[in-house]
Amino acid sequence: QGKFTLLRDTRTDGSFLVHHFLSFYLRAGCKVCFVALLQSFSHYSIVAQKLGVNLAAAKEQGQLVFLEGLKSCLDLLFGKEEQPEEPSPLQFLSSWSVSCSGSTCDLRALFDFVRLSLTPRGPDSWKGPVLLVDDLSVLLSLGAAPVAVLDFIHYCRVSVCCQLQGNVVVLVHSSEDSEDEENELVVNSLCHHSDLILWAEGLATGFCKDVHGQMKIIRRLSLRQAGEQDLVQIYQYKIQDRNVTFFARGLSAAVL
Amino acid sequence: LVFTEEDKYNLYSNLLFKYFLAEGVVCGHDLFVASAKEHPENILKELPAPLLDDTCGKELGDEAAAVKSEDFQDSMKIAWRYQNLPKMETSPTTYTKFGHYYDLSKKMSPELCQSVKWHSFYLHEELSFEPKMKAWNMNSGYARLLQSIQRIISQEGFDGSDPQKKQRNVLRIGIQSLGSILWGDDVCCSDTPADPHSLTKFLYVLRGLLRKSLSACIITVPAHLIQNKAIMERVTNLSDMVVGLESFIGSERETNPLYKDYHGLVHVHQIPRLNSLICDVSDTKDLAFRLKRKLFTIERLHLPPDLSDTVSRASKQELAASAKLLSSGCGATGKRHLDF
């Protein structure tokens, strides 16, 4: 409860973790707000079906609030001229919105959307709220300043983790020799504030058919208790059609 | 969304672009061609003619037959352990018939071109932008292109908005040399462009349009001109498939004996992972391309046997360095020579 998990990938695609957490929390009966910025609803829906969860049904019942970034963006840019009743969560993309203060556009509208969808209105049978973001690096590509992104995450943490006792899971891309300084700034900052970091990396030795990558699990015990060391575990993994198998380093099924 | 990094002189990536469009014509898809460099009509006139089934099959069949006959004649005597490994397939065999083959020496006939509906967007012929788009915070050329694409998609019903339409078709979009100075974007000229987010915003909106409709898009970008590598990383994240073409013209690799049969390398940086947890990864990542008189082929790069007598140390080092570059799938560390 009240945990901030950071999903990080380097030189590989860590989106399988997003699919896992989505189906995990939905199966556990939590109310999930999913900010999906990079892929369409049908993509997640099809993968979730393979993992045994029906996204459309969850959306109908109100368990899942799905913000499809691509669709919202299109509605905003190609939509009608008149202002809709409620401002779009992605309105930082256009300079129409009056809430854009001065020269920097902040992600306040996005945060309001998240807060509104996760705050329980009336009796709810769902367990703790969860915010899932895929992925945060896209916000930088769309013109948000790194500080704005960090503020957004900070507000989300305060609201979801502390006030509502929920969890936040965020996916970011990063790389050690990346030239994208803004992205690295955001990722490093988030690393310092996370309770749990799941870091998927491509193998340093190159491409391999049987081992798709390496996963570092870092439990940041030093955050909660002074003097404690962070616990680091490393596993390797192979992604299959319906699940992911983890094994200790060097002990892949192909080798044994 | 297929993102192609152009080679230096834009010879080979243009070929890929034309192949994509030609395939669209042969399959009966609608086309949308956008360019700031040459008029789309001219591009369409230059498409290669499709090879008729029997001639193509015969050509490839001849090659395959010749290779096979050598195979059965002598079994290996020294390296007999390798006998049981499958023979290295460098080019696609006749069994895998996916798509069509094209003859580069002939142009596509005008009747075939006219048989599909095509739309064009030539930047310099478009009217100046409308005031509504000022709110987009994007380069005006890109904004106009997006508007044009969206208009075609909704008018022609590619997004399923018109239930009356009898059969659904696919729209193939080709955008040439995006990001170059001709589009009004200085991302290729300076390290700190005036609007670094234009290109990425454009790609994001394009991605949304593609996801919402029955369309596929290929974009070629002069990536070697983009100084700001951060933008390239973001662009890679936003695309489904990223392919880079590196030609050997004018580089030191032209004379490297390792590459003597080929004209360039193909780098597949990213493959689409749509609707599933995994993607279809091929077992080799070293691909090279070759431009024969009629065909443009992409093959696996394999080292030729080292048969020369005069193998000096210097060339061996070079080969080793390039071999190291080949096998590291992620992030090659260059060899650093200490020159005195």
C-alpha cells in the first residue's frame, strides 16, 4: 500500500511489465487508472486477454479508467472548434487552454484527471486505487518540461500514495549513454524517490534468442529506514506468448 | 509506423520508399505520397515495374538450383561436423512468397499506376496555413501534412466512419525526407533547433492517426544530419519499426574486403511489438543490402572464407574490429588505436 514502483528499461522493451501489473491489479480487485500514452486500447486488450483479464469488461464496470493518449490527442487537435464541457487531460499540447500559466505549460489537467478518476465517489467495492503510466518519457517528447513532469509525478504520489493509500507504477525508458539529458534527469530523480525499481536491461553481451534480457529488482529499504541497505536481486528472463519466465543468471533452459 | 534512416546520399532509402509504394499499387491499396523535395507525381512515375510471377520464379529458381547441385556433389571431408547444419540461406527462396518482386530497370506502366487512387501532398504547392493550426504549437509544414492526412482518412472512410462503404481498403502513406530543411524544420541543421518538439509531436499525432485507421506509413528521414541525438532516441520510441540504411559509398568500408560483395548495411533498430508480449525476432541481426541490376536484395551478412595468402596483420585487425562491430547487438564499443 502506498508504494511507488518505477519500471525502467534500457536497450530493450519493458512493456511486458506494464501488461503484468495491469492484469495483476485488475485481478486483485483494485481500481486502476491507466494513462496509456503510447499504444491503443486494443493492443492492451488483446495482450490482457492472453493473460486472462478482460479490459473491456473492467472498463464497463468502472474498475478501469483508461486514458488513451493517442485518441485524446486526436480529439483535441482535430475536434470541433467549440470548447468541450470538460477540458481535455492532454490540453498542454495546445495553447488554447486558459490554464496554461505564462510560458510553461504544466500537466495540471492531467493530474486533475487522475485524481478525479481515483478518488472514490460514494460506496465503492474496489480495493486500493492504482495509477499506471505507460510511458512517462513520451510526455517529454510532446513538449512538457522535465520539471513539469516531475511535478506531475510528485502530485500524483502525494494524492495517490499518501492520501488515498494507493500504488503508483510508472514506466520510463533510459540508457546509460543516452544523449537525452532531460529524460535522464527525470529518470534519475524518480529513481531516488521510488520504493521499488524493476529495471529491465538488454544483455550486455548482445542479442540472444533464449534470454531476452536481465531484470534487476531493487528494493529501496534505505528510503523508509535510515541505515538500511537497498536490496538488489538480478534475474534473467525470457518472454513467451503468455507469460515470462525468470531464472537465475546463466541458468536459462537452453543451457541446462 | 516504419521509420527509415536514410543513407548519406539517399540512394538506397529512396529505393525502399518506392518499393513500399509499388507494393501498394500492386495490392490495390490507396496511396498518399507526401514530399517537400520532388513532386509526388514524379515519384509515382518512377516506381519499379512488378516482376511477373513466372519470370521471377525462374530467376530465383535458377540461382537456387545452381546452388543445390553444388551441394550434393561433394560432402565435406575436413569440416564434416558442419555437414548437418542447414545451409546458409542468404536470399529468400521461392517458397516464401510474401509480397511481390520488382524489376528496377523498368518503370511501372502508367495504367497500373492509375488503377489505384492516390493522393499527394507537395509542400510547396499547399496553401498557407489556416489560423486554427496556430494553436498546435507545431511546425506549419508538419501541421498541414497532418491535416491533409486526417482529411483523406475521414473522407475516404479509412477509419471505419462510413458504414456504407462496401469494402475496406488500406491506405499506404509515404513521407519523404521528413525533418529536412525543406519542411521548414531546422532539426537537421543545428544542435539546438528552434522547436525541438515539432518532429516528435508530429510523429505522435501521426501514430494516433495510424492506430485509428487502416493505414500504414513509411517515413524516411536524413538521420545522419540530425545533430541532436536525443531527438533520434525519442523518435525511435515513438515508432513501431526503425530501420537504418548505411551505404558504403564514400566511407572507408567501401574498400574493406569484408564488405566487397555488398553496397551497404541494414540496421534494424526496432521491430514492432503489437498486440502481443513478444515480437518475432529473427535469429540474426547482421543484414546487408546489395543493388543488382534488377533487384535490390537484403541478405544476411556472412564472412567470406579467408583464403588469401597475403593476409597481413593490419587487415586482420580491421576484419576483427568490423567483426566485433557486427556481433554486438547493442552498443558497439569501437576499437581505439593509440597512434604514435
